[in-house]
Amino acid sequence: MKQLFKGISLSVFLLLLSACGGGGDKATETIPPPSPVIEPPKNNVPTLSFSTSLELNELETSTVEITVSDADSDPISLSITSSHPSLMAITETDGLLSLTAKAVDEDTQITIEIVASDGIDEVSGILNVLIKNIPEVELELSATNLTINELESGSITFESKNGAVTVVSDNPAIASVERIDNTLTVTGAEVIEDKNVNILVTINNAETGQSLTKTLTVSILDVPVLEGVMELAMPINSEGVVAIGTNTENVIPVHLSSTTNESLTWSIESLESNDVNSPDAVIDMIESFHQKDGSFIIKTHTLYNETQKFDFLLSLKVTNGIKSSIKTFVLRLADPINSKPLISINNRISAYGALPINTPTTFQITFTDDAPEKVKIDLLNTRFWFGDEEIFSYTIDDINNTITVDPGDAQIGDEFGVFLAYTDINLSDLGGFRFMVSHVMGSYEKENLDYVQIVNNKLSALKEYQYLIEFYTQVLENNNLLNHSEVTHFNQAAKILDSHSYTIILNSISTLETNTVLGIDETWDEETAESYKALIDSHIQSAETFYNRNAHALVNELVLRSSNLLPTFEFEEILNLYDTENNLYSRFAGNVKYGEYVDGKFIFSDEYSFLNAIIEKSVADTTTVFEHK
């Protein structure tokens, strides 16, 4: 404004000079007044309001109402920006903000900035959104089918996560179900014909609304009451099973009798595996079976690798021509004559070793056998397996059972293998295994192998409760406090091999160890190895808590039945390191309730001294597994 007035003053001054110039007597000119200055109106900033916080579950949609206004009635535009665009789908229509959360692995906080503008001024605000992770419910049954006779019981176990489990029989009058922790025991009522009943096992998360139902189909078999008692029997041993040998024809007599001296005949109803994890065992292990001249004839192949024994269920039908009944026997496949030795290299149950670069290395070969002194290295049949014989070389000391491998000028990644032959008992009983050195193992690969060894030792400790229950049931049976059926029930419920986590651990260890040493998967790298180790650690923790809490409950029940004959135990949540030299783990050693350390070795008190044998058995389980011929 001051500049304007300056301009006006200068114009007046010039006009006056013009009027005075030339000495003329011109009339004074009229000067028009200046034009008024009009200032533009002041703009009003728009207003913006909305809820500033919101919680929603992953994959859920919610809305937020945005209210905007402008005193000048200017058109308002909205701008919306998310701090994590990949985690939230956002749309806006007529001031209504629609938010759809994507899946997240954990609760995640994001911010959404909302800006309102009238083209001149703008106002903004922050909407804080918490996306909540909803853990999925998990449910695994150890079996989906169960067959029991009328008036008898059978059991399965289950594993669950992130929810409460309910169990319902769709016909409780025929098949009632009792749940003790994670064990379901089904009891069949008396039936006039075979019946099938479904047991519905449901896990539900009331907070998230998630649920999952799995069905256990129970077959209750009618056991007819015949006129005159018909008996069908086969010779059984002290364990209540029919013993059969491998690689030989077994002739097992079948005895029939009746209280009315009626004429009876029998036939083979079925032969099946007694292990749900080996449903094809009949095909893999049984060469032939049939009945002949009043006997059951069966011929088998060799047992699975590292299997000491295997059970089959044989059902025979006896009939008098009018009525019939079925009796089931347990056939136990085992070879008590001679067992194939287990070979370990440098105290590892494996047929490979790590070979440092440019360094000849000696490996100790150990034969674990029922008669280890009779197992000898067979130099004549030991031979090169694979690799470059011009680079690698080896020597064998058959007296001290060692093999020394010289890598020569081999480079990192080169491999070499030897087929080590041996004789067992006599020269005609030959065997062998392929020993391979992976050249050269770096520090990370060695770290993985050490990790595998530790995990194997932890797995051996996981079985301590299983062996403890077997010990307790034997004591109770010897004192007539448990019958044989109850012993079978408790021992079956305690088997960790039925644990889903245990199976995943075994498979993951095998993959980790194979790819670390052999490198057969081109996509395998350190990141993949670490993911496998994280998976193994997670399932070990699950097995340590889920399986052993279940087993501990079984121990408590057996203690109650023992009338104070057997000592109680406290549940150990984690494994205790008790032997730092050998990296052996236990749930019992290290707890002062059970004993104390003497000169670095844990000594159990008199009350719990039998645990020495329990721990030795669980540790030996990973080191003295025999493969029967």
C-alpha cells in the first residue's frame, strides 16, 4: 500500500512541474482519485475427523467413517497413504474408508495418513491400525480307524494346538469314549452284529471362531456265543506272542477243541501289519502264508533296516458249520540266532565322515553286535567305491579297525568312497557298507553335523518316560496289580513313535544330514539349513512338552495303582545336560531330588537307582540298533 501512495505522489509532482513549465498560464488540470485496493477473501482450512485407532484380525474387513467440511464450501479431495501397503487393501467411497487386512505372522501395527485438501490448504491425521494374527487350530490323530471286540477297549492318542478339544461319540450306547489328557479310550458294548461308530474329535478356538473336526471310525466286532465253547489256539511264548523266524518256513500248529466234541474247521481271515506307520509290511516282509494239514505256514523276508522285531496281526476263523468266531494272534517276526552288526564311524552311526583339506585322517570303525569279537574287516573284498583313485588313497588297519584316508591334492567339494566288507561269525556270513568321505567339510557343515548329533541325543532322552512306563507296568504286572491287557494299553500309549512331531524331527534330521554331507540338492544353502534346524527345534520343544506331559500323566496313574510300591516323579519341562563330555541328555539327571553329582558324574539315590538302566537304555537306543537277518 505504501508503494501505491509513493506512485501517486510522484505523479502529482510531475504534473505540477508540467503545469509550471514554459511560463504559460494554462488552467490547472483536475487529477482523478486513485482506484481502491481490493484484498482477496481469506481461505478457511478444511476440517477432518475420524477414529484414530482400529483393531482387526488378519483377512478381516472393517470400515472407518471420515467426516470433512469446509466453511468456504470448496470441493475437498482426500489422499490416503499406508505405511505398509502390502499388508492392507484400502478403498474410499463417499467418505467411507474400507480396510481389508492381509495375513500376518504376528500382531502388526501400521499407520494410515489421511489428508484432506481444498486445493489451497490441507489438514491431515493418522489412523493407527493393529492387525492381529490369528493362530490356526491344529489337530492330529495317531489313527483314524480302530477295531475292537465287543466288551473290549482300544486307545489312540492325539495332538492339538491353539484350541480346546471336545470328543463325542455318535452312538455312545455302542461305543463309549473316555478321554485322559491326550489319550482316547473307546469301549465297545455288547452287539449282535459288527457295528461302526464315529468318534468326532473337535478342536475349537472360542476367541477366533476357528474349529476343526476329525473322525475316528471305530469298528466293534460281534463275538458270537456258540453252542458249546469252541477253542482255537496257537503256541505262544512268555510274551503272549507267536514267535516266527526270518528267511525260513515257519510251521505253526493250530489247535481246535470244543466242549461238545463237535466237528470244527478253521480258516485264515486276515494277516495285517500291527504298525500304522508300516501298512505295507505284509507285502514287504511276508513271502508267503497259507494253511496246510492243521498248521499255519508262513515264510518271511529280512526285517527292515535297524528293526529288532516286527509284529503282525493274524486273525483265524473257527466254525462248526453253523456259527463261527474269530480269534486274533500277534505274530512277532525276529531272528534270535544272529544279528547283523551296526557300524559306526568315529562313534557316529553313519557311513560317512568329514575329511579336512590336505590332511590324512584316520577314522575308527566300531562294530556293535551280539558277538562283536566275531566281526572282522574283510580286506579281500574291501574295494574302491567312487571318486578319483589317482588323487585319494586309503589304508586299513584290520587289527585296530581303522581306515586312514589321504585326500592328496583333492580340492574342496571332491568326494571319495570305499566299500568296507566284513565277515560275521564265519567266512560265509559276509556283509559290507559304503563308507564315504565328503571333501572338504567347512566349519558350517561341521556345525550342522554336530547339531544333528545333539538332536539324536535329545531324541534318545525323549524316550526315557517310555522306558520308565515299560518298567513300571512290568513291576505292576508281576505284582498282579495290572492285567496283560492293561499293560499293553499303557505301553502303547507311551510310544513316542506315534508322535507326529517325532516323525517330523526324524525326517528333517535325515534331510539336513544328507544335504550337508552329500549336497545332492542344488537348491540347498545355509538359509535352507537354518530353516530346517528351526523346524527341528520347534518340534523338539513340542515333543518335550506335549508328549512327555502325556507320558508323565501315565506314570502318575501307574504310581497310584502301585499302592506306594513305586516312587513318584516331578515333570521335567526341559532336557537337562548331564554329561558335557558326551553331550548326553536326560530329564532326570541333574535334578537334586533324584541324586547328586560326584566327580562330574551324576549318581542317583537308592530310591531312584533303577533310572541308571532307564537312561542307559534310552541312550543305547541310538547306538545299538540291530538289523536282524
